[in-house]
Amino acid sequence: MKYQDQTWRLQAACAGRDQAIFFPEVPLTRISWAEARAICRECPVVIDCLFYAVSARVEHGMFGAKTPEERRRLRRKLLSRATESVAS
Ligand code: SF4
């Protein structure tokens, strides 16, 4: 599986930063994610990171500029489209 190759992490914009930014404790609000999301949006491997987190069903932290809930919604949408594609 592609997500097992994590060499993309070598280019991660979050490397060396305070991981509490990406894994905030409470409260999990839009504001508490803002700093992490801004860093992710400038990251050269944001797509690899998002693909990894969605594929591996990572249920915590900011990955690929998406919160856990945003990734769950994205996964549901992708599965729905895949199901429609198979059925048609
Ligand atoms: S997208 Fe965000 S969490 Fe993922 S590697 Fe880049 S900075 Fe880190």
C-alpha cells in the first residue's frame, strides 16, 4: 500500500515544530486548528500527508490540512463515490 511509504515525511513542514500545534488538546475548535492548518497549506507534501491519514484512518491530529472530522467526511465521500462507480 502506498501509505506505507512515508519518505514524504522528510519534507514535512511540521518537522521540528511543536507537535502540540498539530495535536491540540481541548478545546478542538476551528481556532485551535488554525496555526496547524496554515502550516499544512504551505507544506510541499500536503497531498501525500492527507492520502496517508485518510488511507490509514488516522483519527487524531491535523494531517494534510484536515482535522480528524474533515478526514472522516472526506473518507465517507470517497467511499460513496467509489460505491456509485462500481454500481454503474
Ligand atoms: S501536511 Fe501538515 S501535518 Fe502533513 S506533513 Fe505537512 S505540515 Fe506536517
